[in-house]
Amino acid sequence: MSAPRKTKNAPAGAASAAQAASTLLEGRIIAAHGRHYTVELADGSVRKCFPRGKKAGAAVGDRVQIAPQGKDEGAIDAILPRSNLLYRSDEMRSKQFASNVDQLLIVIAVQPTFSDDLTGRALAGAWSAGISPLIVLNKTDLVDELPAARARLAPIAALGVPVIELSALEPDNVHTLLAPRLAGRTNLLLGQSGMGKSTLLNALVPDARAATREHSTALDMGKHTTTSTRLYHLPEPGGDLIDSPGFQAFGLQHLTRDDIIRGFPEFTKPIEQCRFYNCTHRQEPGCGVVAALESGQINPLRYALYQRILEENLAGQQRY
């Protein structure tokens, strides 16, 4: 009979790593402001968390592993794999802010006039990331201007984007028409100034203002809370809603050419007729997209938006 094998002791480093891993907690980021994060754990408790060292890159909606510190704080040790990552954009830069989003809720209004450009960019950003868009046409009580708003939305509705008409001043209608569409999903709320986004948020989440004040106190942010991003749990029938005050449009500068094309689903079939596999759908001979544009199958305003986004991204790549 052979002699029993001797077992080796595990290296001290491996043992300490295993022990550290066993103390990690898993949670979800539900609020963010700068390098301050609020992480909700499985039991519903929350911790104020910070990234380790100079690490950054976390976003509301991220599933993370944290190392507990003290009674109610922690350090973000790892960000778990995401289904998508979204960026917000201003005149200066793009910054990631939300992840693992299922549906984009775009709030526009009968009055004031909404921006076709920003709406189109939001749709392109959603589709490029595999996110379903949903448009809410607010302030439908302004009946005289309603037909014009519907006409402007017609090209988007023709692409299959659902449009829900309501007045955020009527909470019962909001819950009847909109709440079932949000159930079981993580929804991102987007709206220009004056569209009634805050009124809609308060109709969907009655305690949103109180939750925002509580978050402000916990992170000692005071008036700066209006620039933070926060996830709210919706009442029955459920779902989650991410709100980012001051958010105007998706950041699209990081998109590749293929990403941009995915943001225009009406190009999908015409692309099959393109002569060249690397067609940019601008000036190439035998382009199926240009042919579809000329035959009226693609809306000229949508095509012009595609050209603008593509040119902006190409210019950005040349700068960097």
C-alpha cells in the first residue's frame, strides 16, 4: 500500500484573501454624487460607500461587492458585470452615471416645445445599448397644442416606439397608464427642463422628495443634491426608477460606428442592400440606406441626425 500523501498548508496570502472575500457583502448602488455612493444590501439596509483608493467608475444601478467598514459604511471592492452602461453629456464632457437599465422613459410635453434633436439622441443612445425606449407625452390638458405635438412624434411612433399620453397633474391616470409599463424593470427617467419630469416623478413616487432629503442628509450634500443620481423603488405594481436631475442627453461620444448604426433601427433592412461591408451610409455608391432615404423609407430628419452624430464622433476621435 502506498504511503499517504502529505498535504501542504495553504499559503498565508491565499488564506487571508479567502477570508477577506468571505466578509464582502453584495449590494446595489441606489444613489451617487461624485465619489459618494449609497449601496443597498439584500436585507434592505444601506451603507455609505466609497471606491478604494483612486478607483472610480461606479454608477447607479451597479451590482457591487463592498467591504464593510464600521456600522454603516463600506469600501467598494468590485463592480459586477453589467448589461449596459450609460453616459450623461454636457458641453464639456461625458460621464457614466447609470447601468443595468431595461427601459428609457423619455418625458416630453405639449408645451414648451421639446427638442427633436435631444429626443433623437436619447433614442439612439438607448437602442445602441439594447434598451427599450418609451415616450411619455405630458401636459395633454393643453388640448389646442396637442395635435402639433402628435404630428412631431409621428416619425418616432412609426418606428414602433410606444407613446403614452397623460397629464402628470393627474396621479390616478399616471398610475393607470404608466405604472404597469414600469413594473419589473429598471427604468431611467429623462426629460428636458419644463417637460414636467419632476411632477411625473412625484406622481410615481409620492415620497421622492422625502427620500431625496434623506439622501442629502446622509451624504452631507445639502443643496448639491439636485445634481445627484438616485434610484427609487416604485410602489405596486413595482419596478425601479432612476432619476438624474439636470440630465439633458445621453453621452454618445464613446460610441463606435457600429454602435451608432444600432441606434437607428430603420437602417437594419436597407443595410442588407449595401454594396460594401464597411459602408458608412453617407457617400458610398450602392448604399442601401441612401437608397431607402431617397425612396422615402427613411425619415430625412432621422438620417440628418445620424450624420451629425457620426461626424461628431469622428471629430472627437481625431482630437484624441
